[in-house]
Amino acid sequence: MLLVVALLVIGGTALVSRCGGPTAYNRPCRRRRRGLFARCRDHAFTLVTITDLAGLALFGLAGGVWALFGPVV
């Protein structure tokens, strides 16, 4: 169960580490962020993107799995 939680956290971190702003081809931007709340130079004024929401969903799912099952030994 710990492996499942670790994979969910790693997936959420991977999603949140990229900019995620919309490109001209309606795909999420793959550039790295400049900081925790800062996007790349082209999407500086984008507040929340779909990748942010997906990352938060994965973090919430990991927290739920941890709360339900705990550290199963």
C-alpha cells in the first residue's frame, strides 16, 4: 500500500512541476515552472490549469489511501 501512495505522490509531483498552461495546440505546456506559484514566461498570468487540478486530485487520492489503510506492515 505504501508503494501505491508513493506512486500517487510521484505522479502528482510530476504533474505540478510543469507549467501546464494552454498552448496553441490546446495541449498543456511542458516547460518547467519558475517557482511554486509561478509558471513559465509565456503563461505568467494563468492561475489554475487542468494539470494543477489533476496533481491535486492525485495528492488527495494518496491522502485518502493513507487515511483508509495507513502504513500496512
